[in-house]
Amino acid sequence: MTLDQLPLHQNATISSIDWSGLDEREARRLQELGFGEGASVSALHRGVLFWRDPIAVKIGRMTVALRKAHAAAMQVVPA
């Protein structure tokens, strides 16, 4: 399952990320924020309009807003 498909408030671990599908600068920024294999995440909220974008994701002690396309590049394993 990908991070954009993770049910709200369910904990998961990132198993892989398709870095090639992301812009280099965006990929670097996500890595700097802690997104990587083995990171624990939880989807907290999704946008209310058409594409349910952005997604608020808890990673560590931070809450980060991700575009749905970025979340779709991350494979997760529910905890």
C-alpha cells in the first residue's frame, strides 16, 4: 500500500520510496525531513476537495503536509 492509501490515524513504516518519480530538489527535501526507508509515519488528515490533496503526515514529532503525488511514491507497511 502507498502512503496516500493509508487509513487515517493508522501507524505504518515506510518500506520503500520511488525517488526516481520525484523531482531531485523535492526528493532531497523529503529526505531532510526524515522520509526514508524504516521511518514511522501516520496519515492525520486529507484535503477536503476533489483530489484529497494535500495529506498531513506525522513523521517523528513533526506534522508535514505532502502532495498526494509524493505520498503515492512511498510504499508503507501498516503497523
